[in-house]
Amino acid sequence: MWNRLVSKRPRNRLPIRALALAAALSLPMAAPAYAQSAGAVAQRVADHFSSVQSMAGSFVQFDAAGNQTEGKFYIERPGKIRFDYSGQPLRVIADGSQVAVNNRRMNTWDLYPLSKTPMKLLLDRRIDLSGANIQNVQEGPDLTTIVMGDKSVFGNSRITMMFDPNTNDLRQWTIRDAQGKDTTVMIYDVKEGVRIDPSVFVIPYNSIAMGQTRG
């Protein structure tokens, strides 16, 4: 899904290692006998992550074709996120209700309900996994990996979240859309509990409705 949201961006290659991401794309399904313990592990990690009310930092994004882009991101609970892509006219903004993809060069905006996208799993005030479709949980020395299924506006999709096993901090996520295409976002230089100006998450609905922007 995320790949489809940003499909209009120019493609760019950067010298960044991506081999470690393969684990996110080929995880086996969890056995039913371990469903309860896997759910407890997932909820423990989710509780820590949802306790972080805001964060900001840098990201590297990998699409299904192996192209790489980077930039800055901002998250504030509930429901707010922003990605600003370096050297490109693209930005992605969620304001708690909608996800907007803006191409400033083309002067276009595309809107999607946040509740119908997998991103909602990252942005809820409290991430309650009790009724979620948890497909796999793996605890390793380097990463704790949680794979969840989801039905979005784009059809069936999957989100894989990877956390530091010692701190339970989010390190990266991969979204697989209904076409089986994966987009991975790795985050670094993350600062938690930061104050973010409210204007960062503003979507200009009035301008869009008046036709001052296209999309």
C-alpha cells in the first residue's frame, strides 16, 4: 500500500545496505499452539511502542523494485505522521483522519481514510492487539518481529513491524499490499517525546476543495 501511495515519486538509488530486510519478507506462519504466548509478546511490545506519544527522526525507504529514498519523519499520537522526502517534491501527511500524498511539483493531493490503511496500526493511541490478525511473532537476539494481516482500502495487506528486543523501540516496518509488493521503512536518529509544531500535520482541505490544488 505504502508503495502505491508514493508511486508518483521520482526513483533514486542511494548506497545503503538492504540485505537485512529479507527477513521481513519470508517469515513463516506461527503455529496455533503458540498463538497465546505470541499474542502476549506482541502486546508487550505494542504497549511500549504506544506509550511513546511523539517521535521524530530520519528514514530510509525501500520499494519493491529495490529503489531507495530517504528523508525526515514525524509521529504524534493519535493518528498523525509525516514523511518529507529529501531532494524530491513528495510528502505524506496523516492528520488523524486522512492520509494525504502531496506532489508539490505536480501540485496534486491524493487522500485516503487513515482507518482504511495499515498505518492505523502504528498510530493508535493504544495499540490493542487482542482482536488483531497476528500472523507471526518471532523473538531473536537482534529483532522482535510481529507480522499482522489487515484489510485496507487497497484490499488485503500485511504489515511487518520490527522492534529492538532490549528496548522494544520500533526499528522498521514493511507493508505488503494486495498485489504482493513490499515497501520497507527503516528509521534512525530517533528522538522520542519531542514537541512537534501542529502545523506539521495540517492538510489544506479548503485549498483542495476550492480547486487551488489538483488531485
